[in-house]
Amino acid sequence: MINNALKEFVPACLGVLLGVFAPLLAQATCTQADLAGTWYAMFVDGDVIQSEFNSTVRCKVVVSSTGAVTANSTGCKARTSNDAGTGVINRTVAITGGSLTVNSSCAISGRLGINDGAGNTTLTVQYAQMARDKNTFAFTIYHDGDGASFGEAVKQ
């Protein structure tokens, strides 16, 4: 009698567990609307050829529902060691615009324009993947031939 009850109980419990957790196990599907909003990106930046990652950067990036990045003269704050390696330079970096897109697999691509006071630079998203919660994504960016950034963005 007990064996028969267990034979029915165990599959029933497994069915309930699968019904509850299956949606959590499914891969997230993203749309452009998931990328719209205000994001705070924190990352390290440097030169991959010289193996010198001497900058930390925090940017406020506003993305429209179409993927357009809003220009912002005080969009990023950067902390960099000086060329002599003897001190620190704090500076503001302007976001000049850009465009970001997300596909149904939650991969993000696009470009972001910046001006660090020395001229305009385009940051190209090499790899980026939005998390299932759609509130964070990790990324790799490249710029200026040998420049690279690695970081994470959090949605406000």
C-alpha cells in the first residue's frame, strides 16, 4: 500500500516542481524595449597590447526605445593614472551619442561615441549579454585599435 502511494506521490511531486521551475530554466527572450532606459556602466579600460588597464570608468547611459544613445556632456567619470604612473587624473568624459540594439537571444551590439577632451572616440561593443533579469549586462568594448574595456551595466 505504501509503495503504491509512493509510486504516485513521487511523480506528482516531480511534475509540480517542473511546473514551478521550468519557466526559470527557460532562456530569456529580449526585445529592444528591454534595452530602453537609464543604465550605469562600471568598467576598467586600458591598452591590450601594453597590458595596461589603468582606468576605471563610470558612465550614465540613456538608451531610447529605438536604441539611440542620448548625448550627455557629463556622462562618464574616469579615474586614470597619469603617463608617468605617479599620480591620478580624475576627468569627465562626454557621451556624444550612439546606438545600441539587443537581439532575441539578449546579445547586445552597437557603438557609443565619447569625447574625453582630447578628441572623439567610438566605443564598439564587441560582446555583451543581457542577464535573464534584463536589469544587468556584462560587456567587452574595443576602441582606438588596441584599447579595450571590460565591465557591467546595471539598469536604474
